[in-house]
Amino acid sequence: MYYNENFYDELSDLVADIDLDMLKVGDIITVEDCDLEPIGVLSSELLMEFLTDKWEDRQSENGDEWIKVEKILKEWIDFETITKELPKLWYPNGKEITFTYEQIMEASE
């Protein structure tokens, strides 16, 4: 979960970081839910964008060679496996989780 520019594995970790004396009965804390995702997704399109930018002065007038380059990349690189093996980090997914005062106090025990 993501709260106040920090990531937490458990509610108890979040509770350890907040000032419980500032909370009163009826208060809630809303956090963003997170998903564990690769740091990025490698694809032939992404690689082609990089290569055409990097080698823009190394192409013919019509640029037909890039079709062949992309075909080679797709044929010889297993982008799905590479992406699956990339390091994973927690990223907010747009969903919210709300904790009540009672849940927060219970997690602090």
C-alpha cells in the first residue's frame, strides 16, 4: 500500500509511521492499493524506438531496413521472458483502501 509518499507491506508498518495521538474516533486513513509489477515492459516497439533514435543517421532514404530489423528482433528476442525476469516493484494501481480508526488502533497493539 502507498500512503504519504511511502510504501508499506502491512497496516502495522503504516501505523508505526503515523502519530496515533492525532487520531480520534471516527477518523479514517485512505491508502492506495499497489500491484507488484516489472519495472518496465520490454518490447520490439520500444527497442525499435531506441534504435531508430540512436541510429537515425545510419539509414537509407526510405528507411525500409527498419522493417527487417524489427522482424529480426521479434524473431530472436523473447521479450515476454525478459519482462517476466525484470525486477519487480510495487506501483499504485488506482484503487483505494480505507482503514477505520478501530482497524488502525488494533494494528497498533
